[in-house]
Amino acid sequence: MKTYVLASKNAHKAQEIKAILGDGFQILTQVDAGVGDVDVIEDGSTFEENAAKKAETIMKLTGKPTIADDSGLCVDYLDGAPGVYTARYAGENAADEENIQKLLTALSGVPCHKRTAQFVCVIALAVPGEPTRLFRGECPGRITEAPKGEDGFGYDPVFYYEKYAMTLAEMEPHIKNAISHRSAALRKMATGLGE
Ligand code: IMP
């Protein structure tokens, strides 16, 4: 059994990661690891920088192998925006609906074939005494003209997954887990494929 601290306080994220990695892994949240009061500022210009900073900060505090993820949405027509600003696209503490509205406004009038996008997730694995390793997963799709579906979170209702002809918010959670950027990055980590 491999035990990792997850550089996050989000127990739901820890559950999701555990579900993807399977039985050979135990995932402790920051709270479980006794560093629940630490907030790492995500001020990097890439997903890689942010994920590495989070993992290394928590690893140094706990002395334990730590994983951290950073993820976001990159829209081709917007030159990769909102990218590392995905969570706060419409402002600090913006609600999902506000972020979605800003995105739809930015893409107003843009034809379907130019609305391509990728969800990106970078996982950093920081182990004491070893160089930090990075694993990148992507999920390709396109931004719809209006939200559709009730499941998921964030930008799921406007992210259309061509192969299944539905948005991520219309998918059963286990289907989304199988094709998501997060699961692609985690699977790379689980099989030891680094970059
Ligand atoms: P973070 O990795 O928690 O910083 O996530 C950044 C932001 O990207 C989140 O607040 C969401 O808005 C968005 N995001 C990341 N992954 C997903 C996803 O799977 N579906 C929808 N939105 C996502």
C-alpha cells in the first residue's frame, strides 16, 4: 500500500483520486496529515509550476510523499485562456455560473469548429530527497453555446465531449472519471510514466 498526502483540504477530491488510483493507494488530505491550516498561493504561470509548488510545500512540512494537482480549461480561440486563471476567470471567488457566463460571452458569435478546448490536469509528485515528477493529462472537447446537464462541477455544463456526444455535466460520474484530464494524469502517475 502506497500512502500519499494530497496537497488539498478537499475530502471529495481525495475520494475521487482514490477511486481512480484503486486499492493499492491510501490518500491523506492535508487535514489528515496535520497541516490543515496551510494555504499555498497558486501564483505560477503554468499548471506545472502551481502543482509543483503545492506538492513541495506540503511535502517539506509533513516529510511525507505528497501529490498535488492543478487543473484548468484552455480554449484555443482564446489562446489558451483562462488557463491557470480558470477558477477565478470572472474574478476572485467567482461562482461557476459567473465563470461560465464570462466564457460564453468571450466566445459569442464564434462558430462551432473554432470552439475547441482542452481540460488540463498536472499532477506533481514530491518525494523527500527526490526530484519532483510531473504528470500531465488532457481531455479534448469544445465549448457549447449554452450550459447543458446537471452533474459535475465548474465548466462541465459547457464542455462538450465529442466522442460521447454530450457535455461532461450530462455524463455519469464514473464515465467522466474514465475520460477526464485528472484520470489521465493520475493513470500516468500510477503506472510510473513521468515527463
Ligand atoms: P483547481 O485545479 O482546483 O485549481 O481547478 C481549477 C478550476 O478548473 C476549477 O475551479 C474548475 O472551475 C475548473 N476545472 C478543473 N477541472 C474541472 C472539471 O473536471 N470540470 C469542470 N471544471 C473543472
